[in-house]
Amino acid sequence: MTNTLINNVPKNPVNCNDHLSGNPFLLNCWYVGAWPHEVQGDAILARQLLSKRVIFFRDTAGKVNALEDRCSHRFAPLSIGRHTGDGVRCMYHGLVFNGKGTCVEEPGVKGVSRGTDIKSYPTAEKDGFIWIWPGDPELADEALIPDCKFQNQPGKWDWEPRYRYFNADYRLILDNLLDFSHLTFVHENTLGGSSKIANIKPKTESYDKGVRITRWYLDEEKIAPYLRGFETFEGRIDRWNIYDMETKGNVFNMDSGTAPAGTGAPEGKFVPEAMLFHATQIVTPETETTSHFFWSYAHNFNLGNPEFTTMLTDRIAEGFEEDKEMIEAQQVIINENPDTPFAYIHFDRGLSAGRKALAKALEEEAEYFKTKANQ
């Protein structure tokens, strides 16, 4: 993996609606569509993803399928249909569609009428997520699914699945995840608890999949508020956040932790008392101004104790609620001032790099679809 250090903030501010001319979303990539527990048995899960209405259901072999949420006949939503064997029946006139979107039954006739098939989407289950590919199905290679392996290592990490809905543009959530200076202010009594966070300049790098940011807060007096009462040691601490943001799929993976000060954490040496975490946070756009937020926060200590995992996750969720309140308030102001650019300050190196990577990927994808249309 090639890393290139990014040193400069862009000189020109970015408009609130930059890149919204044309398709505002990347399509040729895997997105999280659901947690597996949301699609069990005969359940039909309806969800809007990237402005597309989709349903998820399992066939008799347990495979998750995704179809457009629309019967081809009179456009009745299949989400109010009925799961039947390997397919879904529209409960208006009874047409049945299998997992490939093929109409396999039309009541009252032998066979089915022409033009009754609907769109299906490639899906996969990996590392605790249900993934969906909304773009060109010929490119849907499961090897391209982002790595979330920390959710697939029982005995090393404990975690539980969480979901939150945001009335906000997905890019505002990504901006927030790429700018941890706000922990000092937004999360003073939850995830932050230190004035040092806002005063430390992080290392910001680009890599082949997106942006990497490294933050170290050394020799701090107190542990973060959300961990108080859960301490595995006493005394001063070293604390860190090292996180990657993959542009395709909006996948944020963060290694973080708290260790006794001076015990070697910056050099990769972790004493048994070190409290290590791996956060997986994924933002799937619903529309241009609403988003799905899937997340987990794996921990390496006090394992095999689901009550503890829930308590820890609940505390982290308090911090995410603070983010949600701030980001949704931003969206209201942006809606009222759609042509006003943001001012950019020195905190914005990470989010600037993230937006730059996204803009580049959108341009490359637009060229791909343009070339394909002309073939």
C-alpha cells in the first residue's frame, strides 16, 4: 500500500453541494445494506439506499437476495408483499419474483407475460454485514468488499451491532469522522475529555483506498469519560486513534486504545493492561440528505461478558448521539444556504483529503459509465 503524506489544506473552499452535479453517489462499490439479524426467516426488509428502494430477503438456502421494491405490473411495493419459498409474491395481483428478479409465476396463466422481470442487485455476507452492489453488476467482485475482519474474530474481540439513522448528507458524517479535533468540544463529557485533542496536529496521509489519519495523545492525566469505571489500570495514560476511511463504500476502520503512559504503545508494544478497541463505522447514503449509519466498537478486554459489551457500546452511542445532533443541525443550515461555501481551517486536512478522494472517484466512475454508454 502506497502512502503519500498530505501537508496542505486546499486553498479554495468547497461549496456545500460540491460534486452534486451528476450522480452524487459512487455506484460501483459494495455498500452495507443491513445487519444479518435484520433479514431472518420470512422477513422482507425494505430500505432505501442511494435513492433506490430495495428489499432484502433470504431464499430457502439462506442466501440474501436484493430486488428493487417494485412489482413490474402496477408498481405495488414488494415490501408489502409476502415471502414465498425462494421468492416474494406481490400481494396486488399475485406475481412472484425470485432472487434474480425473474417473474416465475403469474396467476391464471401458464407461464408469465413478457416484460415482467425486475432489477436485482448482487449481494454478499461478510464480516457480519450484508453488502449490496448498486452499480454495474459485471464488476461486482466479492474480493472488493472492504475488510472488516475485526467483526469476525471471536475470542479476540467482542462487539455488538448498532444502527442509527441520520437526517443528513453522508458527506457531513464522513467529514465528522475525519476530524477528531471536535472531540474536545462536542464530546467533552463522553468520548473526549481532553483539551489536548484539539491542540494536536494529526498525521494525514492518502493511500490507495482513501485517507489515513494518525493521532497520539501522550501522557494524559485522565482516562476518557466513557471509559471511567471500566479501567484496567490506574495512573497517567497514552491514548491514540489511527483510522482509515475507504472512499468506496464509506467504510471507516479505527484502531484506538488507552495504555499506561510510557509503556511503549507508540512503538506497537501493548502491555496486558492496555485497553484496545477497533471501531467499524459505515455510512450508506439513503438520499442526498439522509443516511444510514452502521457501526460496532470491538474491545479486547473483559471478553465473554455481553452485559459489559452492551454497557460499553451504550456509552459510545451517547457520543454518537452528540454527533448526530450537531450534524443534523448543520444539514438544516446547509439546506437554507445551499450556495454558500464552507470556510476551511487547519483542522480540515483530513476531511479535505477525504472530499478530494471522493471527488476523484466520482469523476472516474462518471467516465466509466460514459464510456460504457458509448460502446
